[in-house]
Amino acid sequence: MKINTSKQGLMYLDYVCSDSRLTVWHISLLLAITRLAYRQNEDKIIRVSRSKLMSMSHINTTPTYHKYFKELQDYGYIKYTPSYHPGYRSTVELIKIF
């Protein structure tokens, strides 16, 4: 389901913020992913690049990015599908969404 109304967006933010496992870095990455989804007019599958997500989430180091990105996968918020082809972007699927 797409986050297409402000009520759904606020419900999603409330859900994310109520998860005590998540830190500001997790939330920042999720916000960057949802911004990309909105820009791409996508429902669940979002084309991403590490550099774009790092820039949008204000994460400056690659190890920090990888740590929190991996944890979002482990917590079941996203499903990451890497692309090893230089002409295609990797994708992220938002799993826990209203």
C-alpha cells in the first residue's frame, strides 16, 4: 500500500517512532527511502543508491550506513535486492507499511 495521504504518513511515523529498537539513524534512513518512493511515485519497490540514501539521511560514513541499513532489514522494515549490474539500481521494498 502506498503512503499517499498525510493521515497514513502520520500513522506510519507513529508506528516507526514507537519501535524502541530504532534510533534516529534508522528513522532517517526510512524517511529517505519514503522520500524516494514519493519522488518515484512507487508503491513499495524503490530504486535506490547508497550515495543518494546517505546524502538524504545525512549519514556521512559508509560503515554507519551499512550498520543501520542492515538492521532495518533484520527488523523487517525493508527488503533489499542488490543489483550487480552498473546500469540498474538496487531496489528496496518497504515491508512494514500501512
